[in-house]
Amino acid sequence: MERSNRDRIRAQLFDRLGFRFPRGTDAEKGRAMLNRIADDLVYLSDASLATLQVMLRTKGEGTSRCFWPQRATFLAIAEYIQPRAVEDIPALCSWFGSVEGPKAAANGTLVETFLFIEARKLPPVAEGAKRQIATQARENARRLVIVDERTAAGWPVAADDLAFARWYRAKLAFCQALMETERRKRGHPVDRSRAPGART
């Protein structure tokens, strides 16, 4: 019988940690808490689970450090070890289906906005964050132009610049597809015009 994702987390993390709940904790509530944590962590690879287990050994609660840590402790350390993909978090994906997605595509910051959300797990709301994203987008656009101009002229292009151009355009295509998918979910029309950085 194929084991479930929860079983994998239990076997590779919970069982090896061996923490317990304080006396008097309702068994059903304790099981529900661990199930919720397991569901949050199913995206982790086996290697990441092993690292998480080592890092959590000293994070037990209580005077003897033997009680289960809070869910937030599990999530924070897991995110540090292996950041969860944006596309696995519906609340973040939906941002790209709102008016903000097409707006970012139109002003050439779709990739940079995605990377910001990927790193921080929240959309850019503060003006400082928006300025940071815009600055990075201008730098990336300039680098793409230089690569394209040198390539068109038959001049040599550094390997890291060529790799960057390939990576950026692949990431742009991914972000555009994500935005289109989320827009369709909301019943919005999809604008298929290409964003800055895409090849014509």
C-alpha cells in the first residue's frame, strides 16, 4: 500500500523528533495539529526533511525542551531550508490573476515581482519594495538589450549573460502562463501581448 504524504512526514520527521504534548492535551487536538503541520510540509524533499529534523531537535518547548514546537517554528525553518514555490500557495497565485498581474506585465516587472513574492511570500505593498522591483527590472531589461544587440551584431557574448537571457525569458514565459491561468480562473480576458523582455 502506497504511503500518504502525511505518513512520509510522520516517518521522516515526527517519529524521529520524538517530542510529546504537555499532560492534559486533548489527543485529537494534538493529532490535528500534527496533521496540519504535515500537510504544510509535504512539499519538502526527503533531504530537506532530514535537515529540518536536525534543526528542530533543539527547538522543543517547555523547561525540558521536550514538547512539540509551535507550527510557526516548523514553517519558518522549513521555508529557510527549502522555500515553498509560489505556485503551491493559492493565495499568492491569485495575486497574479488580479489587476496587479497585468499591471506588472505591462510595466515590465512581472518576473521581478514574482521573484519578490517567491522570496518573501507576500506581494509588494510598500513603496520601497515597488521601487526596488522597478530598479531591478530596469537593470534586467538593459542587460537583455545588450545581449540581444551583441548577438545581432555577431559579437561575442559572455556565457553568464547568455545564461541569464535564457533563464530570464524562461521565467517570463512561466510568469505569463501563471498570470493567464489565474486570470482565466477569475473569468477575466487574457491579454496575449508580450511583456518587455520577451522575444518578438
